[in-house]
Amino acid sequence: MNCAKNAPLPPNLTLNLGLKSRNTFGLEVKAERAFEINDAAQLPALFEEIALKHWSWRVLGGGSNVILPPNLEGATLLMNITGQEVVREDESDTYLVVGAGVNWHELVAWTLNHKLPGLENLALIPGTVGAAPIQNIGAYGVEIAQYIDSIEAFDSKSNAFVTLSNKDCQFAYRDSFFKQNPHRFIVTKVIFKIPKAWRARVHYADLANFFTEAGNSNPSTQEIFDAVCQIRTKKLPDPKVIGNAGSFFQNPVVGADQYAQLMKQFPNVVSYPDAAGQRKLAAGWLIDQCGFKGQRVGEVGVYEKQALVIVNHGNATAADILSLAKTIQDSVKGRFGVTLDIEPNIL
Ligand code: EPU
């Protein structure tokens, strides 16, 4: 162990901090020790302290993809590293370095204002830049993995900073190396590689319908950004109004045989082709078919316009949310034989 006794204590520590406004589910949560992280250089000393005191720890970004217990013991790191800067460009790409604490949607808007199109399909996804690669956020046919050059992170195992290339990150649908190795890395900076060649991606049903109805066969970046914002606002609940964490379940992937069986029994099942001949089923459709849309159980419920979203009607706890999730999982399993995995991290 290093001489942690002499390590300076981070000045930005708050004891017993309420986190209701820092998690989009709006759960009543208290953090025993909350450390505001404004600079990656704070991390080595803090992790020496964490090791010395045997504290449990976790990082909170925008709190938009987590289910938090009423009490968070040990150290809670509030990721607040800001800043975005174009660092270099070549003939084909522009490279952008962004702090992990930057708000994702604000970054997307910033890139468009700085003539760096590409991220517009990912507008209005809640959360921070540092959290985005962990679950490889995606929407309307685009995933963040396509735009990541590399990631700078602090490795709590070796107490050192590391740089991971796009390949090292092992991105897959809602998955990454970080997600596979939980509780180890703290993303501090994301280096984006934005191609200079741009093309509109509006093949995803909701977007395609939007532009067909608008009679617009050649939408601009800004028009796509605006359309995505409108579609999301209509379909997904605003966490400021009603607590939620976006999609609560991942779309389950099934093999060709299971898909063929399902199709026989349920010819209307909504699905998309996936890698290696597998099928990704629309979890929202499965849950909807089981009759959960708009249902309420005490303080929790299923959103009335999108069955994939669990909402907090006011005073829900993590236990209420997980209990409803279990009911939904059991019901979908019973009817379709398909297992639904929870998307947000349960801390
Ligand atoms: N559907 C229903 N009932 C519902 C919801 C959906 O029948 O209540 C059916 C519809 O037929 C629809 C299909 O399911 O065509 C798929 O639904 P949708 O287009 O709304 O997309 P999704 O697959 O439910 C995914 C992402 C979203 C992302 C959208 C748009 C996952 C788990 N979710 O949802 O991501 O915004 O596509 O690209 O992959 C998030 O992760 O928080 C999130 C919102």
C-alpha cells in the first residue's frame, strides 16, 4: 500500500448528500461521502484513501441509468470533469476531447454548432459523456461506438491512468469492456473521431416516417437533430416531470430456431435482424403484449406511451422498481419463453 496517510484529502467532500436530483428515477438517496471530481488528478490520492479505509465506492454521472439504494455507504464520486476541445484534424476526421462530466445532449448540440455533424441521431439521450460509452448508447440506427477514437480512464486496480483504443473497448449492443469489468475503471475523457464525410441516417422506422410525412427526402443535420428531439419528447417521459431511466430492459437477442418458433406462435412479433443470423426482439412489444403498458403498482408503473420504460410515480424505492421488474420478467418469460435483462445498473 502507498503512503496514503500523507495523501491530501480532496477538498470537495460533502457528507450525507441527498441525491434525489442527481438520479433521473428521482429516488430518495443519501450518499455518506460525496466527492465532487473536477479533475482527473484528484483520483490517485482519493483511491489511496478508499483502499486505506476499505470504503465501497461508485461513480455517478448524470444518474440516468442507475437504480440507487436509499443509502450509499463509502465514497460516491460525482463526475464533474468538464471541457470539450477540437485537438486535431486530418483529411478525413476531426478529433475532439471531451470531459466525462459534460452533459451528453449539450455535447451533441455543441458539435452541430461547431460544424461537426454525426451525433445528431443521439440527441436528447440523458446522461453524461463519461457514462455514454459504458453502455454504448444508441438510438435511431446509430451507436456512440462508431464515433469513439479512444478513452482515457483511471484504473482503480493498478491505481494508474490508461488509454483504451476503440477496439480495446469491445463495444457491442449496449455493452463494452467497461460494463464487462464493472467497478474498475473511471472514464475521465472521451476522444471522439468525427468523420468529415457526412450522410443522413434516417432508415430507422420512426425517423423514416417522420420525414416521409414531412415530405422531406433530403433532411439536414439540424433537421434530423430536431426530429429526434421531437420523437423522443413524444415517446419518452421527461425525468423532470416523472422519474425514469429510459429503456428499462434491453431488447433480447434470440437464435434463429427460437425466433422461428416464436414467429409460428406470434406472427406479429416485432424484431430486427442482428449479427450472425440472430434476431433482436422489441422488448417494448413483448411487455406491451403482456398488458403492462400504463399499469401502476403503488409508487411505480409502466409508462403509458412506451412499455419499455418504468416510471416512479413519486415515492418509489429501488425495491419497488425491482419488484415490478421481476413481475414483468416473469410474465414475458411465461408467455414468450424470453428472458429480459435489466438495462440500468443496480447499485
Ligand atoms: N413497441 C410496442 N409497444 C411499446 C413499445 C414498443 O409494441 O410499448 C414496439 C413498436 O412496434 C416499435 C418497437 O416495439 O416498433 C420498437 O420500439 P421503439 O421504436 O420505441 O424502440 P425500442 O427498441 O423500444 C430502442 C432503444 C431506445 C432508443 C430507441 C430508438 C433499447 C433497449 N432501447 O428502443 O433507447 O431510443 O430504440 O432508437 O435498445 C434507452 O436506452 O434508454 C433508449 C430510450
